[in-house]
Amino acid sequence: MADIEKRLHLAVPIVKVWAALTDPGAIGGWMGSVGLQIELKVGGHYKFFGGETTGKFTKIESPRVLEYTWRQSSWKKDWKDSVVRWELRASKGGTSVNLTHTNFPNEEERDSHDEGWDLYWLEPMQAWLESKD
């Protein structure tokens, strides 16, 4: 099964993109803050989307690499967590973003998340970030 890979360029500095991925206030600005919890440290837990998505941070290299496990509340207990990895790179005129999401339990979840990353994460985050400058 193929991994999800998304690449985009954001016309904002890398520190602002990092904040949009890690700072509860910034995340609340574009995602909404209902049920949002973040303990930003390796081994720390998070909850997004009212607790529908949970996991723990596995790698934090500010402001370049962020990796965490990902689990939907609807997933069966015997399904393993998937893994999300963000890689950021300062580039001319902003920040290059590479998102990889791996280890899905099945094709249906993979396909659902492929569209979901665009609709519920990347597009709203980009619109919010680029409207702030």
C-alpha cells in the first residue's frame, strides 16, 4: 500500500510554519481549539479534532522535523498506529513542506486520509498562514 506524500510551498517563514504545527494557539487559529491538547516533547501526547485524532510525539527537531504517531478514535483496537512526519526547509520566498503519512491499517483509511490531509489540514493551515502576513 502506498504512503501518503504531500509537498507544498508556503509563502511564510519556517518559524511560522513550525508554530502552525506545534503551538496550540496557532493550531487553534486554523484548526479550531475544541478538544485540542499538545504536550510538545518526545513521548508527549496530543489530541486533535476534539480527540478524534490522538498520538504521541516521536521526533522533534525544531524547526525542521516533526514526527508523531496517528490514531483515529474509530480505528479497531488491534490496528497499529500510523506515523506522520513533517519535514520543513526554508526556501526562497517561504518554506518547503514535505508531509509523509505511513503505516495505514488498510487502503480505505489510506484513501480517506489522502483527501483529508488536503481538506482538513493543509488547505486551512495554508490559508490561515498566508492571510497572516
